[in-house]
Amino acid sequence: MNKYNTLFGQLLSQVKRPDFDKLCRTMNSDKYRKGFSTWEQFGVMTFAQITGQSGLRSIENALNNQMSSFYHLGFKSAVKRSTISYANQQHNSDFFEALYYQLLSGLERGTRKVTEKKLYAVDATTIGLCMKDFPWAKFRSTKSGIKIHVKYDIGESVPEYLFVTNAEEHENNTLGKMKLKSGDIVTFDRGYNNYTQFSEFCNNGIYFVTRLKDNADYKVIKRRKTRTKKITSDHIIQFTGQTAKTKCSNELRRIRVVDSETGKAIVLLTNMRSCSAEKVAEIYRKRWQIELFFKAIKQNLKIKRFYGTSENAVKTQIWIAMIVYLLFMMLKKTTGVMSKRFTHFISEISVSLFQHIDIHVWFSGSSQPPPIHDPYISPLQLELVG
């Protein structure tokens, strides 16, 4: 990596230009563009995300003050807000979606054994919008909004799959769209209660852990022994409600867990029969990782206020925000500095983008480049925010 390049240039260089250009050719993303390439749009919007610019005019002014760095960034001319607006409006966001998954495949390569089971958390976060400006996202009489639905890989601390819908889309309609496969373990809150989906998970070898609805009717088939005060009951049950038993006739497991600190109890529902009740409770506790992820991106990236009002502009901005998060994770992997938190990274790099210093030295906070992290060692589980 060129040590004389800016931090911003080095950050962008993690996206390999040959791969980026090949994707451009495959998707014809540079077709019909007039002097503002896909790479320039990507760089400009990445800058806007990291520095939290308030609008197109501030993006234009802030970037054009750094024109001496444009050559190393791959920018050909001064940035114009009208050009940015047109690109976000007209050029399909599908390219940045494809770029996200291209980068994700490189990040995950070699970090996990093939036989290792994956643990996922599934959830969605809602972003409210002004109905006057975003009529295409209307979901109530006076409101507009969107939802970002995420399948979050807890082991790798990244979204493995996500998609955007109108906010009126209920979570329990989206579980089947999460591209889960046999052997996967998934945890989610009871808002995703879907008896038909539970049955399909059982039939397809997909393991799930969620909370049982308070009004669920069931009968106890078998009572299992409990070994700790934390687990007050462990039962094999079958639904008896007319609708529930028709959609899901499978025998499931009901586990009542008491929090030793607060004394509050929650009742879990799972199809995992062989592992301990304590392990099931631990799996559900890890669902909190996706909440930390949502908190981190909402606090540090521009995904609540948008630079354009069209659906394409909104999705473009969301996908590039997710790519910024991936660039951070790529730095963690290559440097081995797993303790770095996303909140600290954004606050520090946003005021240092155009400094000329080796990004690995800067990221590690040392005077020497840190040792490169072994990609075959799974990353530690760390909180994303303080």
C-alpha cells in the first residue's frame, strides 16, 4: 500500500480496482455515464458516509477543498452536487449491492472451517421518512418509512444477507427470505413468530431459538431434568391451538430461563433437542449482537437522513454505508487489531481522511505496522459500541 497516499485513498484501495472494474463491465454500470464514473460515485458517497455530510452542497464543498488528493483517489475532476444527485437517482443501486457481497466473500474467505456451523441473528430496523418527500415508502396515512432486514453472522460480526422493504412489511413474513440452509442456527425475537416457518425449519434441518408467545396453547409431552437455578423448566411440547397445530405439528422444546441478576424470566422456544438448556439460553443471549450492530450503524453512518428522495438513491446510500462497515472489518482482519470499535474508527478517521500515514499504523495506534492477522483464526466476539 502506497505510504504516501492519504488514509482515504488507502481505505478505498481495499476495494481491488480490477475486481471493481470487472463488476462494472459485467453490470454495465458505467454505461451512459457522462464524466462521473461508478468509482467516483462510490468514492464520493463513501466520503459522505464517513464524514457525515449534511447534504449534497456540503459534500461538494468539502471534497473540492481536497482536489490535490483527487489523482490518488481516482477522481478526474471537481465534484458537482447536481452530478452526484443524478447518479444516485438514475444509476441502479444493484451495483453497490453486488459490490457489498463481492467484498464480503473476500472477507469471509478462509476464516471458518467448512464443517463449522454458522450462528445467525435475524432482525430488522425501521427508518422513518417524511411522506411528502418519500411517497413511494408510504406505510401509514401520515408516515413513510423503510425497514432494513438483516441476517447477521454472529461469528464474523457482519451482515451476511440484507434487503430493504417498505416499513409496513411485517417481520414474520421475511424469515423464509433469509437464505438459511441445513445445519444453520438462527435466533430471533418473537416478532418473527411464524408457525409455518417453524415447521419448515424442522423439516429442513435448520435450528432456531426464539421466544414463545405468551398466548400460545400447548401440551407438555415430556419434562426434562434441569441442573441449574437459571433453568426453571425444560419441556418437550406440542402446540394445541387450532391454527398453530395445523401449521406446525412438530414437537418443540420450551425452556424457561431466569436472569440471575434481574430475576426476570423469559420462555424460549427451540427445535434444538441435543444441546443443554444453558447452551440454548446462551444462543438467544447472543441475539443482542445484532442490536449492537444496528446501534453502531445508526449512530455513525448516514442511514437515517438521505441525500436523495428516490428509492434508488435511498438504497444506494444504504448499500454504500454497509460497504463502509465492511471496509472497517477488513482493516480489523488485515491488522489483527480486533479491539478497535466501529464508533471510535469513524470518529477518528472522519477528521484524518487526508493525512499521509500508513493506514495500518494509524489503525493500530502504534508507531510500527502491526503483525498481519492470521486469516484462518476466527475473529474474537467483541461489542461494536461502547
